[in-house]
Amino acid sequence: MENAIILIAFGILFLAGLALETVGRNIHVPRVTLLILLGAVLGPAVLDLLPNVVTDTDEIVAPTALTMVAFILGSSLLGSTLRAHGRAILTISISVVIVSVFFVGGGLMLIGVSAPVAFLLGAISAATDPAATMDVIGQSGKTGRFVNHLRGIVAIDDAWGLIVFSIVLTLVGTLLGHETGALWRGLREAGGSVLLGLAIGLPGAYLTGRIKTGEPTLMEALGLVFLCAGLALYFELSYLLAGMVAGTTIVNLAKHHDRPFHEIERIEWPFLLIFFVMAGATLDLRGLVSIGAVGVGYVLLRAIARIIGAWIGARVAGLPGREGGMMGMALMPQAGVAIGMALVVAERFPDMGETILTITIASTIIFEIFGPMMTLYALNHTSDERD
């Protein structure tokens, strides 16, 4: 009976997703936003129509979908792209992370938030949502320099964010007299994820694409994705970072590949559809009521920080300031990585964990609904400038 319910629910969700995609094209709203809203309405917060056996599948669907996104993100870091845009990608991504931490943290302190809470929220604000951003890029059909920069930035900024979050977590733990070690755990996760990505990407680059000349087969693509996601979960590493490194390794070393990630691109959307609906189902819309002045301040400060950070990074990289501002707008979505960081804070510092978790979850609702719209706006208001 449970298997029947899962199949029926997935069938309905796939058809609903197809309908929402059509609606989104007509009203110019990203399908990500519509799918998250669908999940929120079907979830416990409103109608509570999703059976537990369906929501439980998210533990498999989410890592699989995000690893697919990571592989495709990694493919955007082609050697030629890095040579042409590497300075801009690194400068803007680092600038956005640093400005987010200090602008959000400092701004929250000015409105009366304690320094530990303020800067932990500042570190959490650096996280983005690669899946939503990449889907909006694909849906928009835009190409050119701006899109190349955006793909590269979302591919690496969560790695910077993870490192900075670990540093802030360690500093706060030291100041409060807690046990240190968060920095080591963060570096272990980042380093281990890179090593895992290389361990999968190196043989993958040379062994795939031999059966079907020019590109990996569907079985090869699924094998790489499931292996990467599964090993990352087993060793408690970042499947996003591991998948990105594996994708970058394959696209740069597999000279016999013409379209190395074509099969992943073909099959990722059903997984992403379920992922976005389930993400919406986990959002408790009642949390918006309890967000308070601090939560409103966090949302406003994060939005401003991303625009300022991207603008500064663009100017340092020699790009037009307007392009930097639009880049900051395109980087608004915030999702699971931020909530994961908040859960780590709640585990280590229970006394401030509830406040940080409530603000993070509530702000994620806002940024997941409106963030993709801002990404689409930025894409539609930048030129398709070629290199």
C-alpha cells in the first residue's frame, strides 16, 4: 500500500509540476517559487496532504538532486572559463561572503543583538541556494558573461561560506568558553569533500564516455551521482562540494568528452521537482509570524549585503558596478545550507539556538519565495554579452 501511495503521489506531483511550469512561463514567475509554494500548501503548515511515506523519500531525493546540480555547477568551471572569468568569480564570491558576515553581524549588533548571535547569523547569511539559482538560469535561457560569472560564483561561494562559518563558530565557542574544534571539523568536511570529489572525478574522467563515444551513458551518469552522494553521506561530507569537484575534474580532464553532463541534465528535473516541493513542505509558514524585528533586520541586511558585496567585488575585478549590483540580486536565494548551519549552532549553543534557528527558517521562506524572482529579474536586465 505504501508503495502505491508513493507512486500515485509522485505521478500527481510530476503532472502538477508540469502545469506550474506552464503557468510560470505565462506569468513570468520562476517555477522554483511556484513549486516551493505548492509544497508549503500541501505540507503540514496548510493542508497536510503529503503522506509521511512520501516526505520520507526526501532523505534520498535531496542529496541526489543536489549532487546532480553540483556536477553541472562543476562543469561550468572549465579551464577556459576560469582563465577568462576566474578573477571575477573569485573576487565577487569572496567579497559577498565577507561583506555578508560583517554587514549583517554589525547591523544586527547596532539594533541590540548580542555579538555571538549577530555574527553567527552573519556567517549563516553567506549561504546561498545553488539549486534554485541554477534552475532559474536554465529556465531563463540566458547566456553570456553574466551567466558565466553567476554559475561560477554559486559553484564556490558555499565552500567559502562553510569555511567562514566554521571560523566564526570556533571564535564564538572560544569567547563563550565552550569546547573548540569547529574549525577543524569545518576544514575536515571541506578537505574531505574535495578529496572525495577527486577520487570520483579522476577515474570518472578517463573511464566514462567510452561505451557511447563523446558522452557518458545514462548508467554511467547515475552511477557517478549516486556514488558521490552516498559516499558523502556515509563519511558526513558535503555532497555539494564533492559533486562540484568531481564535475570540475571530469570536464577539464575528459578530453574525449563532447557533452560530459548531457545525461545528468536530461534526468535532473524530476529529482529537483520533488526536492523543491519537499523543501516547501518543510517550511512552517507560521514561523513568519514569530520572526520579530531581529528577523526583519536580518532579511533586510542580508539583501543589502549581497548587493553591496557583489558590487565591491565587481569593481575590484574591473567590471561595471551595475553588473555587480545585479549579481548580488541574482544571489538572493537561501536554502538548506543555511538551515544546516543553524542546526549546528542549535546543537552547540542551545541557549541561542532557538532564536537563530527560528530566524533562519523564517528568512529561508522569504528568500526561497522571492529570491528566485530576483534572480530572474537580474538575468532579464543584464545583456547577453559574449566574451
